[in-house]
Amino acid sequence: MKILIVVISCSFLLAGAACASSLQEQNKALAKRAFEELLSKGKFELAEQLYAKDFVNHGIHRDISLEEDQAALKGWHQAFPDIAIVPEKLIAEGDLVTIYWIARGTNTGTGNGLPATGKKAEQAGITIWRIVNGKIKEEWSAFDQLSMMQQLGLLPSQKPAEANESDATNKKKE
């Protein structure tokens, strides 16, 4: 009898792990589709299929709704008509999917407050999505906006600090 209980318990554990793994793979597929079709190709009509109605993008200073989030995405597409946002790495755990992505494009339009510079830009970022019932419900993202502004020539590039004579002398002593 004890063996039967152990076998049944193990079966439930394995079935649960398989279901969790399957759900995580489904969530990664949804995230990949969102990046490839909506974020990169600009198929904005897919937002209703991919995002929950009560979606929230958690910013550093304030949260924004799906409507505001999609308006910002449209602004990036206006500023960079050839934008490609490629998901490079996807990691899923529970209901979260983390995506390391690289965006590339040429700033030939205006959008999100950017003037058209004609310059190419490339940047990496990380997005974490919480996916509930097959829809993206929450987002946390970070990317290097300073580097993008420098690539576009809108902010000066950082130059290495010039070492003074005492710094050079101190390094020789070490």
C-alpha cells in the first residue's frame, strides 16, 4: 500500500511539473510572438489578442496603461520606421517571462519626442512580462536611453576622463 501511495504521489508531481513546463513554454511562445509581430513588425491590431485589458506597464516613476504603452510603441515606430526588436533570450519561471532583446533601426522619422536624425541606433534591453490566462498582464522594462540619445547625436558621447599628472604618479608607485 505504501508503494502505491508513493507511486501515485510521484505521478502527480511529475504531471504537475510537466504542466508547469508546458505553460512556461506557451508563455515564452506568446512573448516571442509579441516581440516579432507586434513590437518589431508593428502589427498593433494584435494588442487585444496578446495583452490583458487591465495590463499595466510598471515604470520607475509611474505605471501606464495598455493604451499609453501602445501609443509609446507607435511613437518608436514613427521615429524608427525600420525598427527591428529581436528577442535574443527568453527565460520563463512560473507566470513570468524575461526577455533580453536588441532593437535596431534608423531614426528617419519623428516620434516620442525625437527629431529625425537619419542615424542608426542599436540598444539592448530587458523586459519582464507576467502572463495570466494566455495574456500579458504586467510589464517591467529597462533599456539604455542615454546610449540611444548619444548614438543619435542628441547628447554628447562621454569621453574618458583625462588623467592628471598626480594620478599617473600614484599609479607608478603601486
